[in-house]
Amino acid sequence: MAMRAEQIEQERERFKQKIARLRASPAERARILAAGTPFDYEAWVREAGPAAPEELAEMEEFLREREEERQRSLAFEEERVARSSD
């Protein structure tokens, strides 16, 4: 439980820093960014942990729908090109 509270507090701090960057002048943003550390993907993966089965199912559904949309778009474009070349 204490670990979760610590993660929430860390996330709040990150959010406050992001908001501060948006409100900063270009010179202030440059200073803030120069002082910051680069994004650590490995740390993020460790912190996030594996996806829950529900999350995986949602991602798979989204990707399936996106692929269907892409196929419809490609078919429409092929049809449009075929009509214009006639």
C-alpha cells in the first residue's frame, strides 16, 4: 500500500513538472529540459509491470479494429484510383 502511495506521489510530481514546462517561457523550457534526465524506458517498463489480461484484450481489439479500418481505406483508395484511371 505504501508503494502505491509513493507511485501516486511520484506521478503527481511528474505531472506538476510537465505543467510547469508548458507554462515556462522558451528560455525557461530550455533550462528545465537541459537539467532533466532523459526518459528511461527500462525503468518505465519495470514500474509499469506487465499488462493485465483486460488491457491486452483491449489492445488486441483496438488493433483488430484499426486493421479493419486500414483495409477499408486501402480498398476505397484502390477503387478511387481505378475509377480515375478509366
